[in-house]
Amino acid sequence: MKRLRKFLGLPVFDQAILISSALLILVIRLGLLLLSFGNMCHLLVRLQRIRTRPSGVQIKSAGQRIVWSLEMVGRFMLGTRNCLAQAMAARVLLEWWGKPGHVCIGVARGGDGELKAHAWVEGDDAVIMGGTDVSGYTPLLVLEGEIR
């Protein structure tokens, strides 16, 4: 009940972006389980084309609010701390708000020699989502513009 009161006390924009983030994460997680990667990218293209931006909202802060909302959703929804799903959701939300960005998928060797994979979102020559230090990862795939 306390969380619901807290949610209802948020500005309408924050409520909308939290709901959008939660729904996108669910759709993307389900898609990653059931679809091939190519079909999942095709689904994301279709999702990116949806325009949900209400008038009068400052786009400057939209990127920060998108990251905040995905982190909040990841905290409270079981199984949503998947970096690929979060990066894909961030990319779709950024597109909805007219902000450029691309998903990077990379690999790195861990301290024990094990291969690690990670996905993050870059835009405006900086990492928007997925950690601030991704320099140890070698990008294997970059999904730019409209994901194809």
C-alpha cells in the first residue's frame, strides 16, 4: 500500500514513464524468450514507431527519467534485471521521446578468464544506460537508428 501511495504521489509524467517501462520490459523479456533475435529486433522496430510523447514535457530531462524508471522497474519486478532487455527498452523509450541512441552488445574476459556479455545504450557520445564504464567490453553488435 505504501508503494501505491508513493506511485500516486509522483508527477503524471513519472507515472506514465514507469508504466511504459514496466510494460516494455515485460514485452521484451517475453519476446527474448519466445522469438529469434531477428524477430525480436523486428518487434522493436514496430514499438519504436509508436509515438507517446505528451505535449509540454521537457525532452531534456526525458533521458534521465527513462533511466530512472527502468532502474525502478528493475528493482521491483522479478526477472527484469536483464541488461539486454533494459537496453532494448531504453532504446525504444528514447526513440519515443525523440532522443538518439543505440544499443551496444559487447563481451569481455572476467578476472577468472570467463567470457562476460553486456548490453548498454549510448547516445550523444556517452553511455546513457548500462553502466558508466564499459571500456573493458569489446562491442560485437551495435543496433543503430531503427533496429533492423
